[in-house]
Amino acid sequence: MLALLLAVCLAVANPLDKRASLVHCTTEQKSMVQNALIQSSRMAQAGASAIRSGSSYGNNLFQTFFKTTDESSKSHVANILDQIAEEAQARGSGRVTYSCTPDGIPCSDSESFTVTAYGETDGYNGDIRTCPAYFSIPSFSNNCDALDQATSTTHEMAHTKGIYGIETYGYYAVQGLDSQSALINAESYAFFSKAALLHCQV
């Protein structure tokens, strides 16, 4: 089984001067991306709500994924998730351009891993480019540990909001990170949000 890996955010020096949109998409691909964005927004909203709820479940979930319940860390993550939710709700008309083609990025496809997408930002605008593998994974899975298009999209959206570092992938792997690493790991934001939406037991 392929381990579907998401690519690291590429920081760029000059502003991305593209108008945010969905580009290079077939009708079917556009529908798939928009559905993933809708679900990504729901995930991010659920994550932010869990943090702000102050509930024992929300605190335990945050501790599991981010190894802290420090208020400043919780505020930081909730703020990033708010930005992701808002951007995803725009469905291609916000500050992030979403391309349904690789546009020059290397798409690895082997027995060891497959790259599904790349996200980059100039600190304000963002750009997400997808590899063919993105369109072969499920739109959304109710399995807490499953990678799907919505979780991939949330991961890449986190990159466009400035979350990038040494990448760790997978639902269980991200739970093993220390706090400092988790707070700059896009996959942690994605699977935390999915867990909050599905009310996964951790």
C-alpha cells in the first residue's frame, strides 16, 4: 500500500501575483476540489471550535496532537484553523490559487510514496498544485486515520498560512511529535481537524 505523502511548503521571496482561482481543472476535477474545500472548511471549523470549547475532550485532543495545552499555543492553532476555514469556504475565490495540474512540481509515484500536492505562500497569497494521485484518493473518509482529498487540502492550506517545517506524515506519526515540531507540522493541523470533526477517540 502506498504511503501517500504530502509535500513540504515552498517559501517564496516574491509575492504570488496570480488572482486566486481554480485553474487547469476539468469539470470533474473542479467539482472534486470544491467538495474537498467544503469538507476542509468543516474540518478546520471543528478543530477551532474544539480548541475554544474548553471541554475535556477538546483539551485532550489538543494535548494528543500538539503535546501542550498552553493557551498561546491553542490560540495560535485556532487562528490558523480560522484562516484555513475562511480560505476553504471561498472555494478558489480567496487568496489561494488551486491548480488541478502539477505545473512543474515533481510528482513521485513509487512503492515507497506518492506526492499528492504542493503548497506555497509569499506570506499573503498562496498557491496549491496537485499531482495525479490527489484525484485517486477518496474525497472524504470517516476513518480517523485515512488520508483523503479533504485532509490533503487542509494540509496544503496550512502551508499557505505559514505552517511549514520538517514534515511528518500520518495520523499516528504526528501524535508522536513534540510540541515544537507539531506546531509547525501541517499534517498535525489536518489530522487534528479531522479528528475534531469525527470526534475521534484518542
